[in-house]
Amino acid sequence: MNKTMPFILVLMCFISGIAKADSFFCESDWDYMKPPLAADEYEAKIHDILKDITENQNYYNVPEQDARMYRILAESVNAQNIVEIGTSTGYSTIWFGLALKQTGGKLTTFEIDPERSAIARENFKRAEMNDIITLIEGDAHEEVLKLSEPIDILFLDADKKGYIDYLNKLLPLVREGGLIIGDNIMTDLADPVYVEAITTNPALETVVIAGVAYTIKKRSIKN
Ligand SMILES: C[S@@+](CC[C@H](N)C(=O)[O-])C[C@H]1O[C@@H](n2cnc3c(N)ncnc32)[C@H](O)[C@@H]1O
């Protein structure tokens, strides 16, 4: 490939993106997106609740595509214990809950705002997830100190400047092979201190994809 080739490829992507032309390397992920499919009546009911949350409850939730990824990861790692910081109205929580219904695990979620907590509690009730989800209302910086069980997935989606504190307090509880998912890791939103912590620690492996940081706590190598 000569030196001008990368520029030509980028230009072609840009132009074909505008023209919505199909191309081997420019095709957008969005072209593949289909709504989630329900395998049974329960899952269909949950999809309806999730749709209702995003369409009728006016609080910020993660994008559907991200939440679906979190569900896939939770089911893949056979998560038994998920900790979520930042419940809001429980949208991401319920997506994790779908995975936990399969793995037999549980989730603890933290929310500081009483109004959002009340809506989330109602959403968990109608999703029939009260038995697997515990909502702790209060400041997660204090409340997480009461946790003691090993964590399979730690999901950070609250105050961005607080991520480093949550990491410092909870990394010791994340099991080896466990995941830390940090939402909103875009350059203008992410706390550089958190980014530094997850990208310079040799015990961790991190990639950032579409503004979400996926970090694994590496297993110790046994010789
Ligand atoms: C981006 S929203 C969470 C969205 C949610 N994960 C979802 O996708 O449905 C962030 C939430 O974190 C909560 N929050 C912010 N600081 C907090 C703290 N110190 N402790 C607990 N919750 C906090 C906010 O009240 C807000 O509801």
C-alpha cells in the first residue's frame, strides 16, 4: 500500500457514509442492528418494559446496543454477582437481570437519587426481578464499603469523577477473570485519572470501544 492509500480509504469511507453506499470496510454497525428478539413470553415482556422505560421515563439510560452487550457479557462469564454503580431507573440493571435469570446470579445496584430509586424499584417489580436485584439507595462511595463478596462484573455508570474511588474500593473484590465496565469513557467525559488507572496497571487488560471501557482483571499465571 503506498503512502496516499490510507487517506484515500478514509475519504472513500466518508463519501460512502454520506451516500449510504455499501462497502466492505465502511459499512456501519448500525446497518446490522435489529431489535432484540424474545425467546419466550417472559423475555418479550421484559423487552416491552425496557421500551417503556426508554420511551416514557425521562431519565438517562445507556444506549440499547451497550446494554445488550452487557447482557451478553454477563451471560458469557456466567455472572453470579454483579455490582452496578448508578441505577437511574434500572434500564441497564434489567438488561443484566435477563442474563442473571439464566445464570442464577444476583445484582446489587446503587442509586443516590430517591426519585429515580423509586421508579427503578417499580420497574424491577414489574420485571419480576425483585428476588435477584437489590437496590441500595444512598451515596455509593460510602455504601460500597459494606460489600464483601467476590464480584464477577463491576459496572460503573455514575459520577465520572468517582470512578477511580469505586475502582480503588472494589477492585480487590473483583474476582480474577472478572470484568470492570466503565460507561462514558469518551475523551471529553472520562476522568483521565480513571483512564490512567485502567490502562497502566499490568494486572488489568483494557479496551475502549464506542465510549465504553472494558477491563478484565487478569488471572494469575500458574506455572
Ligand atoms: C447515567 S445514570 C445511570 C444510568 C443507568 N445505568 C441506566 O442505564 O439505566 C447515572 C446515575 O448515577 C447516579 N449517581 C450519581 N452519583 C452517585 C453516587 N455517588 N452514588 C449513587 N448513585 C449516584 C445518578 O443519580 C444517576 O441516576
